[in-house]
Amino acid sequence: MARDRASRPEAKPLRFFVAVEIPDQAKNAVEESFAPWREEFPKARWAPRENWHVTLKFLGRTWPRLTDWVPRQVEEAVRGVEPFRTRVTGVGGFPSMGRARVLWAGLGDDAGHVAGLAVSIEGGLLEEFPAETRAFHPHLTVARSDPPVKLPPEFAETPLLTEEWEVDHVVLFRSHLRRPAPVYEPLARFPFGG
């Protein structure tokens, strides 16, 4: 009896996302700023620092037939992008400080470079992936909490301001769901102006 197509290994969807990498100097500052909060929220799931990144577009279920198409679209989307400088600055919680499921560190985007990059990448992928309905807030997820936690007012005052670095490429990652934390495999780097 023939196996159902959906049960074949090559027919199973993959999990992809496009992101900006965070340099070690910025990760060090984030780690230092969040250290006191680890004791305050011991039940939160703290993301390993090697997983810290700024997601520009989460693709979720990506069918194998798209594994060549997605990189071509991302490469095309960043072709006209100029390198820019940014830094990690500020902290917060999603969806709100009163019921935070995500504790995050923000990425400075006063000039709108990161948001513009996200729009460009999303536009290149619209043929196969729906547009994001939520507003884009460039951030890196430091911890998750279920149930949500109430963040005290002093959390928002956590000092965090890293040195600037140049963003000159994006990365296509594949996410492997594992315990205790997912593993993010870099598949390709796409330099700006490529």
C-alpha cells in the first residue's frame, strides 16, 4: 500500500524565519541587564543567549517545495538595502507590562531602518506567506512566561543601552523544536546590496 504523501518525510513542513543577528557585545549587555530579573521570575523560560536575534519575518510552516524559493526572495528583498547602525536599548513585555508573556530587549530604530527591512522582506514573501497583522516592534525575546507575569514599574527602568553595531546582512534560520529550547540553524546569510 502506498504511503500517504503527507506522511513522507519530504512532505513535512519546516519552520523558517528571517532575522538580524545580535553581536556578542550586545548579548553581554542584555545578559547583565536581565540578570537581576532571573531571580524575580524563576518560573520564566529564559532563552539561551545563542538564540537571541531580532525576527524580521516568521514564516512558520514552510513546505519543502519552497526551500529554494524563499532564499531567492530574501536575497532579492535586501538587494537595495544599505547597511545601517543600531543598538539594543530598553526593555519591555508583550502583550503588556501587566500581563507579560514575553520579556524583551528592544532594538533602536529611530530612523525606521529595521522596520523598513522587515517590510521589504515581507513584501518579497507575500506570494506564499500572509502579511503580519500585528505592528512590528523590533526586539529580541529574552524570556517567556506562561502564565503571564505582572512586571513591576521598575522593570521598565532597567538600564540597557549597548554600543552601536552595523547591520549589513540578514539570516534565514530553520527552527528545530527541541527541549528545553529550540535550536536555530542558520541556513544562509544575505548581505545587503547583494
